[in-house]
Amino acid sequence: MINVVVIFIILVFYDFQKFIRKKEPVRVFVLYSFFMAASLIVSLLLAAGKRPSSPSQWIEAALRRFGVLK
Amino acid sequence: MEKARISSIQMFLLLSGFLFGSTVILAPAQGAKNDAWLAMLLGGAGGVLLMGIYAAIASLNPSKTLVDILRERMGKVAGNIVAVLYIWYFIHLASLVLRNFGEFICTVTYPETPIVVVIGLFAVVLLYAVNSGIEVIGRISELLVPVIPLVVLIISLSLITVHDFTAFLPILENGIAPVLKAAFGFIAFPFGETVAFLMLFPHLNKKERLTKIVVSSAIISTLLGIMVFFRDTFVLGSDLIAHSTFIPHLTSLLIPGLNVESLVDINLLIGGGVKVSICVYAAARALSQVAGFDDYRKLSGAIFTFCVVLSIWLYENVLEMFNWATSIWPYYSVPLQIVVPLLLLLLSSKKKNKVSKADMKS
């Protein structure tokens, strides 16, 4: 769990200092934060052994609901 | 737009590397058992047609990426929404290939190493390649992709003494239905996945050669796939193939007095590397265009991080991965691989007809 947080802190710190130095627009920060936050949340849940239902399961359920799969 | 240019041979090798990708270890069309060669032949014909459609879209919209074409033909709002779906699709595809690679390496080569370490290290190398630009990926493919058929040839020739040339008989033992189903799967994986190249085709320096390049790489990949199938069937027999996970790897273990196991790893490293790089490049470029900034590199690191996490999150085990790839992936891919490209082709042709009629009147 701590390893995951440390890796993400290093990655975010490394990229954010580049973004700030180059004065990137807000949307770059927003998109970057979205991907990293989603990755961090899922990583922490996986590390804690609480695997959330995955996109593969959502897609499978959706295809079954539409009758594409039986 | 990025001003990078790639030559015809580089595009051909990128396409071929992408098509070989995970197919060199996963043996597509396996559902048709003995008749997989027939399914590959039919699927290959469909694949050539599908890739021809992608080439036609690119030819009708020269110097435009998939996102530009979507916005121009569907309008800005609808185009951006469909572009976001494609971004998700490319990220999902990259994650699937990363997982294939991780499962293979952790099953056969490094069973003690955690899968996240294998996938993470692979992703770091590929991130460097993607950030170096499409020209660099093209040059790497020029250097490495020719190794794939060479390795297939070495393994095939080394096993010539243990071949049973009647192992693929009888033909159509279970009827035509499993063949057609496997052929459909073979179109979706790997041919339909080349829709990602619509983000790359504008970089081709000689655009008039595009159709020729696309068709020749599809034909060569199909023939190589059929060759791998016959080799594996002649050596292992269809019963053993039906119960195996990584078939080409198992075949490579049977070479008398020679250990070429690592050559199969190299094949996956090259093919999978090209495929993941292209997918992440396409996703990052598309995202930068949708969000309205120039440099796709700004988000490539975040996308790769997400891909690594997604690849671990997607499946609980290797069996779930194989089941999903064969029974769900082809149906999930239809809208983005076939429906939207057909619609784009229709809209692009209509626009071109209008323009040529207007030119004739004036």
C-alpha cells in the first residue's frame, strides 16, 4: 500500500514540476489529475485486496443486457 | 499537427508488427480447432477488406487524423463524443496487450516475479519510445519487426523432423458454424484493431501507396498466422492445442536438443511493444486533439500509468482473460471497428461526390 502511494507521489511530482515550469493550461492539469487519481484509487483498492468490478465486467453486463450475448 | 513523416516500409512494418502483436503467442481462431486455417483464410479476407476501408477513409481525408475526420463528418459535439469512445478503446486495447504480455512472461519465463513489475517495466520502456515520437517508433519497427518472421521460420524449420502432416484432417469435422465464428473473431482480433492507424496514416510520406501497404501487410500477416497454425498442429496435434494456453511457446519447447524458448519471448516483446506503443500514441494524440493542446507527450505518462493499472484490474486470472478475448471482445469491438468506419466512409464519399459535382458545374 505504501509502495503504491510512494510511486504515485514520485510520478506526480516529476510531471507536475514540468507542467508548472512550462505554464501548461488548466485542462492539462485536469486531465492528468483525472488519469492519475483513477489509477491511484484502483491501485489502492487492488493493493488492499478489495478488487472493484472491472470495465470488462461492465462491458460484458452491458452486452448481455442488450441481448448481444446470451 | 505533428510534422513527423514515416516511409512506406516503416508503415508496412508498423502494421505488420501490430498485426503479429499478441497473435504470435495467443493463436487466434483457436475455436475452430482443426479448421482454424480455414477460419484464418476467411477472416484474413475480411480483414483485408476492413483494412481497405480504413485506407479508403484515410485517402478520402488526406492529412487528417481520426479525430479530425470524426469532427468534420459528424459535427464537433458528436465527433468529440465518438473520439472519446475511441480514446477509451485504444487505452483498453493497450491494457489488454500489456496483460497478455505480463501473463505470458509470468507463466513461462519469470514465474516468481509479480506481474505488475513485469508490466510496469515494459511500460516504462514503451513510454520512452512513445515520447520519442512516431518517427522513432517507425525506425525501431524497421529494425526489429523483421525478426518476427525470422524467428517463426527458425522454429518451424527446427521442428520439421517431428511433423505429422495429416494432423489437420479431417476438414470441417464440426461443420461450418465454428469456422465462421472463429473467422469473425479473427477479423476483430487483430485486423479490426488497426483502426488505431487512422491516427498514424496522415504521417505517411507517400500517401498514394497506402492501400498497397495496408493490403500487403494484411495478406502477409494472414499467411504467417496460417503457417504458425500448421506448424503447431503438425507438431502438437489438435487435441493438445485445445488444452494449451500459450501454444507457440509449447511448440518451441519441443525442438530436439535446442532451447529457443526465449525467441518466442522476443517475438512478443517486439510485436506487443509495437502494438502497445501505437495504441498509447493514438490515444494520447486523440486526447490532445479533443482537449485542444498541441503536444500529446504531456499526457502519455498518465495514460501509460492508467494502462498498467487497468491491465491488472481487468481480469482476475489468465483464464478469464482468454475467455473475454475470444467470446466478448469481437462483439464489443464491432461498433468502433466496423460501424463507425463504414459511416465515415459513406459520409466522406458523399462529401467528395458533392465537391466533384460542384467543380464540374463551375
